[in-house]
Amino acid sequence: MIERKRPHPDQRQDAPAPLPAKPADLHDLRFRALLGEADWNRLPPAVRERFSKRLRPGMAVTYVGEITESRRNGAGRLLAQLCRPIGAPLPLHDDLGAAAVVTVTEDGRTGGQFWTRMYNQAHGFPQVIHSSKRFAGPTGLEEYLGCGFGIALAVSADETALHFRSRGYFLAVGPVRLRLPAWLAPGALTISHIDQGHDGFAFVLALRHPLFGQMLHQVGMFRERPIPQLREQDR
């Protein structure tokens, strides 16, 4: 007589139903498509993972850290003040060690991303900067700052970082786009996301003008804040 092997009490006959995907489980191929496979594969794995997260509406990824470098010349300080009416997209202060928080959420209407940056100050309320990245335009990526002003961005990569470089400034009025002439542009903007290992990265913002030189240079060191896990009784 053939004896059937009985299943162990801890073994289940049916495979458990898969858990709902977490925000980090949703893959975003948009930055990968902008770079191309060769440049995308040059990036450190941690950078590829950060820029591959597709968020559901209502969900967010938050990065916390502090400002470690911040310097502006006179022209940079003046430009930051002049940009206040469009949302103050440039740093208004040079406080070092100030706490900083960056939050990324999905823009369901345009298919882009909302970026919110909050920088603490030694005195007064924190500075909050809002912008929207949209996968559109001649370079495939644009950043809208406020009041219709925006920047066309070119994306590139190397073995340590993902770089965003300005390729022209514009003013969008409804369906009309007006490119700002070179003499009115604030300069060449470079934003770099540089891997630091151990789940950390540097966010480097630099603005250089052909006449006024290095107008602004800011470095923030960040780390992703883990998403709280729901307790079993809260599911």
C-alpha cells in the first residue's frame, strides 16, 4: 500500500494572495526612457531605484536632511529676491546645518511630479518651494516654477550622479509658450543627484551666469524617510 505524504501542519495548500503593491513596487520608466539604456545603466543602483518609483495618487516619497553648503554672490542674492513673486524658487538664505525636507508626489492631471522643498531658517518661517516636473517639451522634461515660468531640462548620467541641466527658460501663457531671450535668462542651471552610499545622496544646485559668474551653489545631504508600515489590525 502506498502511503501518501501528509503536508506539514505549517504548510498551506493554497498560496497566499499577493499583498497590494507598495508605492516603491510601482515602476516608473520615464527617466529611464529619457536617458536611454546605456546611460541609465551607468547610474548607481540606488539612484536608479529612487528614480524608478511611480507613486499612486495621494502617496508621497519624503527625503530628509540638512544644508551643508550654501553660498551666493551679490547677483545671486538679488535674483533670489526678484524671483519672490513667482514662488521664490531660489534659496533666500545661506544658513548651514538647516533642516531640509523634500517631498515628491504624483501629478495625476499632467502625468508629471510635484516637488515640494522646505528649508528651515535660523529665524522666521521655513522657506517652501513648489515646482512641477512634466515629461514634455523639446528635451522631454520641463520644470514649472510658478506664474507660467518654466525651464526645459536635459538629463544626463555618469557613474555617480544624475544631472539636470537647463536648456532654455520660457513663459507659458495658456497654449502659448514664449522663450526667454538669452540676455534675460538667469544663467545655466545644473541640478545633480549624487549618490553617497549607505542610502544617502547629495542634492547640488548650481547657477552660473556668463557675466556674473557663480551666482549660487547649494548642497543638501538627504536620506529617504521610510514609509510607515501598517500594523496588522490597521489593515
